[in-house]
Amino acid sequence: MTLDTNAKVEQIKRVIDSAGAVVAPATEQLQQQMRDALGNQDGLTAFDYATSGTDAEQLPSNAVPDGVSVLLQAPESNAAMVYVGSSGEQPIEMQPSGTVTVDVSDTSAVYVRANSGGDGLGVLFEDG
């Protein structure tokens, strides 16, 4: 049996997904949504956050576009480590100048805890 790899495809009616099911192909609208989510954004959001004490504190709310990661950096001027994570636990230790990226839909999902009030984070992410 020969397979013609130079054939012209005029229309794709069905495709097989990762589970082996036959499904309709992606529409033009869905393809555009995927390009928008995976493409570069036109702008940046950046802010500094300084803790007011040593308890875990929630970062301010900023919507993060789909497919965009948030960069967190502990400034070199921090007196000690800061810890980031969720409202219940902040297991990620960040030394001064340390960085970590998180994939969240809003920066308010991130909590920071410091050993010294006034220490904090720089926050940076792409936005439209």
C-alpha cells in the first residue's frame, strides 16, 4: 500500500483526539483563542510589594492573561528570605535576588511571608 504524501487536503471533517475519540477539528475561533493565549502580549504589568509584618500577606489583585506566567523576584535589598505560596502554606524560600515563576490567573492567589517587615517581592508579567 502506498501513501501519497503530496495529496491536497481540501477539508478536514473529523480528527482523533488524545483519548482516541473522533471529534470535530478546531474552529477558526478556537484556533484564534489558542493563538491569543500562547502569543506574546503587548504590555507589561510590574509592581513592588513590601510586607507590613511577618505574617503571610496576599499580593494585590491583578488579572493575569491565560498562558502568561508571573515572575516574582526577591529584591537584593531584602534583609532575609521571603516565602511564597498559597494562603495556607508558603513553602517556596526565596533568598534576596532569588526568582520564581508561578502560573496563576490573578496575582492575589500568591501570598508572601517575610522574616523582616518591609521585605517583599518585585512582580512582573505580560499583559495585553
